[in-house]
Amino acid sequence: MQSSAVNESQVVIDSQQESGHHGHPDHRMFGIILFLISDSMTFLGFFTAFLIYRAIMPVWPPEGTPELELLVPIINTVVLVASSFVMHKGQVALKKNDIKGLQLWFGITAVMGVAFLLGQSYEYFNAEFGLTTNLFASCFYALTGFHGLHVTVGVLLILSVLWRSRTEGHYSSSSHFGVEAAEIYWHFVDVIWLVLFILVYLLQMS
Amino acid sequence: MNIPSNILTLILGVALTLISLWYGQNHGLMPVAASQEASEVDGLFNLMMTIATGLFLIVEGAIVYSVIKFRRKEGDLTDGPPIEGNVPLEILWTAIPTVIVFILAIYSFEVYNTMGGLDPMASHDHQQMMAEETMESSQLLAMDNSRLALGLGQSPEGEQTPPLEVNVNGIQYAWIFNYPETGTVSGELHVPVDRPVKLNMTAGDVLHAFWLPEFRIKQDVIPGRESLLTFTPTRTGQYPVICAELCGAYHGGMKTTITVHSTEDYQQWIQDNTFAQVETDGDVALIGDR
Amino acid sequence: MEQVHPQRKWQDYFGFSTDHKVIGVQYLVTAFFFYLVGGAMAEVMRTELATPDPDLVQPEFYNQLMTMHGSIMLFLWIIPAGAAFANYLIPLMIGTDDMAFPRLNAIAFWIIPPGGIFFLCSFFVGAPQAGWTSYPPLSLVSGVWGEEIWILSVLLLGLSSMLGAFNFVTTILKMRMPDMDIHSMPLFCWSMLATSALVILGTPVLAAALILLSFDLIAGTAFFNPAGGGDPIVYQHMFWFYSHPAVYIMVLPFFGVISEVLPVHARKPIFGYRAIAYSGLAISFLGLIVWAHHMFSSGTPGWLRMFFMATTMIIAVPTGIKVFSWCATIWGGKISLNSSMLFALGFLSSFLIGGLSGVMVASVPFDLHVHDTYFVVAHFHYVLFGGSVFALFAGVYHWFPKMSGKMVNETLGRIHFILTFVGFNLTFLPMHPLGLQGMNRRIALYDPKFQAMNELVTIGSYILAVSTFPFLINIFWSLWKGKKAPRNPWRALTLEWQTSSPPIIENFEEEPVLWAGPYDYGIDTESVDGDEEVDDMLAEVAGSS
């Protein structure tokens, strides 16, 4: 009984084979979904603030805001959206007990995620405005930065799945919580990006 | 449910109503009412006090009665009657509060409308005023175009006397009043009785709130934005002006007075202070500090 | 029989444990510590306010105390205290052995003590002084580091309450014992569902607001700073989108506690189980669409003020349903006036006043008069002290035998109640007329005409302070010398009373038996197919064992 601390089910992201103690069914996926609902509220907060600024400021973006370069973000969008599909192939492979396939597709997803982050950094370094230039610039950095943080966490999750998958039998067609959690999180980050892309980039075009 | 005999219920109900009605009118909790708005709000508050007194007596009465009447005897280990609900009763006590809040909401809406809170013209006045004034920041001016008026505008009722306009600036920890008609600047607000007063308010540093307890009105004063407050004083005298939004360490000291003059006295005051402009200018901030 | 099963040792309560009962007690004790800290600050403030001049402390320091008092009482006392009961009770009430994510649960708790101490450390760099609302621009110009510590601590504590909420929802929805459908679980679980929904949906928005505020503070952006083109009103909207629901986060768990305590000590079924359960959810939903009633006098246009007035007033309906149902529960019962019941009745009568003044301040024209005055201070103390804290003490007296295995001293408990009730009303009742007469809140210096009333309030607050002593003596004395508590001292029906006091590790010696609804008092619960153990328990509840 003293070992109960070790015995009990793992914290959300952790993907022990053991799914809780005393044969409780595994509720971690449910927990992940609650977390994502909560996290989406954070973004909702940011997006709403952004939309309110947009609505109440007559000149938006404020005068003197340089045009946003669209090429890199469009490439980024394509990369991120594509990576969601690539990642799904990894999960499908796992369902067939194909660990090599899982590693391949997740590996590609991680590379694509890093590519996205590099593209984002490129944009930051080449932007003609800084964090404090004006309200739009501040919003731009806060929103993309907070999203970038999520992408970084996602990449780390994928890498940790890859790391764990080296252990024989860690993941299988019947035990794949870590893989599913990483995937649903990645899709979530992807959807957030699409909303963000429309709000921050496309809506400024008109 | 152990319902007492009908007559007893009736007597209790009548007593309850009478007590509530009496207390609703005689609570004496509000300061004097010095404006039209104040009497409106007091009417609303009296109604709310009447209802609140009634509900308070019913619920507290039920609790006290239960505690006295329904006590467990020593050694009695049986349970009370297994009543798990009573649908008609539950519908009743859902319906009654619904009706009460409906009435209160309608009444509040009426009062608020009478106070000018929904005055659609206010925003227009406000923009013109902004355009005429010295808003160097074009951003600020434009910013307000799409906004509705904040605060209380002209009441839709009654004759529309052109209001006395005063520009108010709130700074840590003083109010500065500027009379655009005469160019008077003062640290105290002086207004004539029975004429609408319209305050165009903004803040110089942080949020403040302009509160006149005897007039029952309050509006936050926001840096970079204009808000307005329109009211009609009905009672001469001197009343406090209080900042009601935390604005720093000496927030509690940020107060001044509003003096409601008779029309003649007000003219006199304007004359005195327009000539004395040069001297008062420097002292303005100090007056507010007192 | 209890000796066979492993019990917690006292040392376990001081370390990292994943046992929900240990965590629950840890939450409660930690929260109570911060209650004493926040209370001490309130006493300094009240002493300062005994005279109109700022003569005891500097006004800057007064504002620091006021900010810290509010933030501590909300984020480190009432919210964690609600989580304390939730942690301790949910698995026991639904007949399972632990939370869904025990380790996450432990992490959620262990964020709080360092977070709270970090928060208190802000006094070394000049504590925040912009009030617990931290409205910009004031919060941006009154000391950077105090404010930043405030932001970081609130983010940490918010994270803690979110982790807790994930756990509560998952546990309640997924881990009930097989026979317990959602309409036969105790009402406390319902209230925690409603609470957790608000935490999950509201807290992240506060986090977003505080992150942006932090940018303004540290990086020099101007999201909320009008000087740089930003808008302070946007902050207010984001802040209150969380912080109004936060009021329900603070009171709903204690509604649940009351729904548990009243039926047991009145020996009657709860009146209108479904009405109480669903009105909690209704409050939770409505709570998400009323936030701007904190901003009636702020930058809110007239039509929006009317909208939020309407939604706010509607909340009176589900709240009324609850209050009436509780009154009907005790009506006709067989009431034992023990400490727990006294506090529960104290809750009913005080919360009623908070509810009535709540409907009043929902009315825009009236709120324009009383907003940011002592009337509002009185209102929310009637809700949060008269409501939450009274119910909290009712819960402590009710479950102390379960948690500790010892009975409390009833005499001391009654003294505690009387002092608290008198002190509380003496402190907060006079604040209503003070506010109406023109005393604004958050001030270190005030008009001398209010002095008499303020002296009364200060005396009341001292009585309130004194009331803590009988409680503390009672707790320590009972732990040390108290009478040993039986499994089910109140002859209650909910499942936590089917195990030993204190419960063994992993809660139940054998699977609990759901032989009655949680509130089936007085209902003929004939033995289920002659099971001997069930008969024993029946006899226990009937008091004939």
C-alpha cells in the first residue's frame, strides 16, 4: 500500500501501459478533451480581445502598420495542415501494429512542426514592426507567439512519443493513449492556427 | 406540509404586507434626494426594499419557526416525514421570483430610460463636441465614432431645456471643472437649480468614477474616452462629489463639492469666477485635494 | 475490524501523497492558514478605518492590504476550500477509491502552498495596490513587481483550480459506482459539476487577460493602456468573464455542502432533488452571461447595461429555488441544533440577505448609485462570508468526525457559531447604510460623518476575529482528546458514512452498498434480500444498533 503513489494512473500526457489501478477504465482521453476545451477558451479570450480592438478602432490596423508578408505564413499554413494528415497516417499505422510506420509518420510530422516554427521565426526576424510598435503589432506577436508555444509543446509531445516507441511493446494497436493524445492535441493546434491565420492575416487584407 | 388554518395565514399575510409596505417607504437609508434622477431611483429602491422585506420576513420566519417547532426530541431516532418535493409548490416559487424580477427589470428599464441612459442622441452630441474640442490625437477622435455614448444622456421626457455643459477632467486626486460657455475653470462644481446639467467627462491618468450620492448617479471617467452624465438638480445646497473608482493611494481624498445655486446666485458665481480666472487657475488642483 | 485495514499515518499529511483524502485535508488546512492571514489583514484595515484619518498605516500600504486581503480570500481560501471538500468527498460519495487522476490531483494541490507564499512575498517588493481587480491603467503605474507577482500567482492558482476541475468532472461523470445513476448521486457532486464547468470555461479567459496585462506591464505594449492606443475596458470584460463566474465557483460547492448537511440533521429528504441539481447548472450557465453587471457604470453602453441587467436578474430565480427548497427541507423535520446545523442555518439566513441585495444591485439605475460603495462590499461579504464561509464551517463540523475519527466538542462549536454570527452581522450589516449614504469602498480615509458606523463595524470585525479561537481550540482539542467517532455518527445515508472514520486507504473495506438514495430519510428502506450487512447498516442509520 505504501507504493500506491507509484501504482496510480499517470498524469495526462504520460502514457504508461497501465491505465489506472484496480482495473479502472482509462479516463485520460476524457481528461485531455476537457483540457482542450479549456485551452480553446484561452484562445477565445485572445481572439475576442483582437476582434473587439478591430471593431472599436476605426483605423485597423492602426496607421503606419506595414503590410504583412503573406508568402511565408501561407507556406506555414500548408505545412501545418498537411502535417495533421501525415500524423494521422502514423496513428493508422499503429492501429495495424506497425511501429515502424508510426515512427516514420510521426517523425515527418515533427519535422514539419519544426519547419513551421522556423517559418514563424523567419517572419519575426523580418517583420517591419516590433512588439510595441502599435496595438496591432502587439496583438500579432501575442497571438502568434502563444500559438507558437503550443506548436512547440506539440513537437515535444511527438518527440516523446517517438522516444517511447523505441521500447518494444510500449505502443500497440490496443495501447496507444500517448499517440492519440499527441494527435488530438496537434489537430487542435492546427485548427487554432487556421482561425488565427484568418483573423490576423486574411482579415487585414481588405 | 403543515399548513396553518386559513384565517391565521390570512392575518399573517396581511401583517407581512403591511410591514413590508411600511418599511419600504420608511427605511430612511438613502441620503436626501437632490435631483430628478434621485427621486426616480428612490422610488425604485423603495419598491425593491418592500419586496425584499417581505421575502426576508417569509424566509427568516420559516427558518426561525422551523427551528422552534421542528426540533428533534432527545432520544427520538425516527425520521421526519419523507416529503421529497411538491411540484405545485415548486412551480409557485419558481413563478413568483420570475414575476418579481420581470417587474423589477421593466421598472428599472423605465427608470433608466427616464434618466437618459438610452438617449441615442447623446452619442451625436458627444462626437460633435469631440470634434470641436482640442483632441489632438486623431486616433482618439476617430476611436469614438463607432461607440455609443457612455453614461446618462438627456431624459426623453419633459421639456428639453438646453443643458448647461461642463467639461470634467479627473486626475489623481482632483476634479477640474471647465465651463466652456464662459471659460470658467474651477475645482468645485457650481450649477443652477432646475436646469439640466451635462458633464462631458474624461480622465487624465487612470480610471476614476464621478459619483454624486445625493443625485444617485455615477459614471466611470476613462482616460482616452469620453463619458457623460446628465442630470437636473432640484434642491439647492452643497453636496459631495466623490471618486468611486480606485485611483491610487489617496483615492479616499479625491472629493470636492457640488453647489446647487438658485439661478441668480449661479449668475453671480459665474461672474465672480470668470473675472477671477487668472488667480484661480493655479489653485485648481489644490482645491480638489481638500 | 478497522485495524486490519491500512490507515494513514499522520506523517502522510505533510508529504506528497496521491490519496484524495490526504489531499483534501491538505487543501483544507492550507486554505485555513491563508484565511487567518487574509483575516489578519482585514483586521488591520478595520483598525485603520476605526478613525476617518489614515493614521495607522500609510494609504499605499492600506491599498496593498486591501488588494492582498481580497486576492487571498478568493484565490487561497474559498476556492481551495471548495476544492478541499470536493477532493475529500467526491470519491467517497460515489463509492470509488480515488480520483480519476490522483497524481494530477496532488500536483494541483502542491501548486498552492508555493504559489501562496510567492504571493505573500510580494510585500518585500511592494505588494500590488490596484485592488484584486487590478484594473489598468492604475495597475500599470503602481509598482511593477508587486503587480507582476500578483499576475503570476493568480495564473498559478488558476492552473491549480483547472487541474482540480478536470479531475472532478472526470471522476463524477466516469467513476460512479455501477448502480449509481446521475440522478441518485449526492447533490454535492452536482454542485461540483456546475462549479468545474465554470472553472474550465472561465479561468483560461482570465489567464489570457493576465498574460496581456503582463505584456503591458513588463514589455511596454499597450493592450489596455490608453496612453498607447489600447483600451482598459477590454481588460474589464475579459477579467469579469472569469471573475463573475468565480463568484459561483466560490459559492456553488458550498450550496452542495448545505444540500448534504440539511437533510441529515433535519432527518428529512432533500426537498426537490432535481430542482436543486438543475438550478445549480442553470446558475452555472447564467453565470457565464452576466459578467458586465460589474461594469454598469464603466464603459458599457446603455443597451448592453439593459441586457446584462436582465440576465443578472434571472439568476435570482434558480437561486430562489435553492433557498426555498432548503427551507422546505427543514420544515417539518426533526432538527438537531448541533454546530453543523447551526452554521447551515446561519448560511441560509445570511445568504438570503446577500441574495436580496444581489437582485437590487442588478438593477442598473440603483447600481449606478451603489456601485463601488460599501453597499457592494456588504453584498458580496453576505454572499461569500455569509454564504460560502458559513456553509464551509457547517461542512467542517459535519465531516470532521469522518476526516479525523474524532467527535468535536459541541459547546465550543456553538460558542464559535454565536460569535461568528454576531460578529459577522455586526461587521457587514452596517455597511449597507454606509454605502447608501455615500461611503465609497477601497478608501483609507473617509468622511468623518461615517465614523460612528465604522466604529461599530470595526468592533464587529474584532468579534469575528475572536470567533476563530473557539474553533481552533475545538479542532486541536478534539484531535487530541476528542471522543472517538463511530462510522456514522449522524446516521447519514450518503456513502462516505459506510466506511470507517477516518476511512481506510482506498476508502472502502468492501464494495459499498447502495441500498438507499442519498436522502431517503423516513422512507421505508426495507432490507434488500435479507443481506445481513445491509441490515446492520440499516439498523445503524435507524439508531437502534
